[in-house]
Amino acid sequence: TGGHTTEILRLLSCLSESYSPRHYVFADSDEMSEAKIRSFEQKRAETFSSSQFTLDRIPRSREVRQSWTSSVVTTLYSILYSLPLTYKLKPDLILCNGPGTCVPVCISALLLGLLGIKRAIIVYVESICRVETLSMSGKILYYFSDYFIVQWPDLKEKYPKSVYLGRIV
């Protein structure tokens, strides 16, 4: 809730205003991220007057310490919830960085692409705290993302499809 949001907002602070509108998707139980995003966008509006963004909530795909078997069911539910949202937004680019919430959104976008409705470019940035192993989201999206960015050279060695740019957040 806190760390991933901080990292993604650091990445977004480097983007030009041509990346607009921005659509933020986060877990329905995540209050902290909404406040951080609103604060970030308020500051961004001081620089870019035409700044546009939306906030959308989806069911959390997996709670901390939730069993793996029950998380399959909650993730499927989250994917079903994400499909209409992704269809409505039809994103050109999905930039995500690790919370489990990004998996259903990315899978929904992949399904839209497979159906010929809209193909989105998926850029996954593994969290800076993942030094030796990938997160669960990273292990899943490594195979489906268009660009998979890691922030440590050891991960680049273990995952050859990844792109190592150094520390970017």
C-alpha cells in the first residue's frame, strides 16, 4: 500500500504531460494510496494545468498471509472485476511495479489484446527492494510484460528478458 505507491509516483514524476490522462487502479481496501495519489496529482497540476487523472478501485487479489489456494479464487474475481474497467479505459500503456493488484489489470489488458479489442503495452518495474528474487507479481508478469525492468544487476543475470537500468526510483 505505501511502498509500491511511493515508487510508482517517483516514476510518474519523470513523465511529461503527454502521458495524460493517467488512470490509477488500486485495491479497494487501500486508503493510503488514494491520499498519496491525490497529493501527487495536486502538485502536478501546479506544473501542468491540463493534468487529468482518474482513480479506480478493484478487489484485492491477495491479502497478506492469504493461502495460495484461496488467492486463486480472489484473483479470478479481481480479474472479472478488472475486465469491464480495462475495456472502458482501453489503456495504451500500463505501468506497474509489483503490488498484486497489477496482475488482474494486466491479465485483463492481455485478454483485450487477444480478442483484438485493444492492445496495451505493459511495462513492469520490479520494486527496488527485490534484490535477489522477483516478487510474486514479477514472477507472473515476467512472461507477459512487453518490458520488464529490474533495478539490480543480479536480477538481470537471473532473468535475461529483463532490462537493467540501475536504480530508477
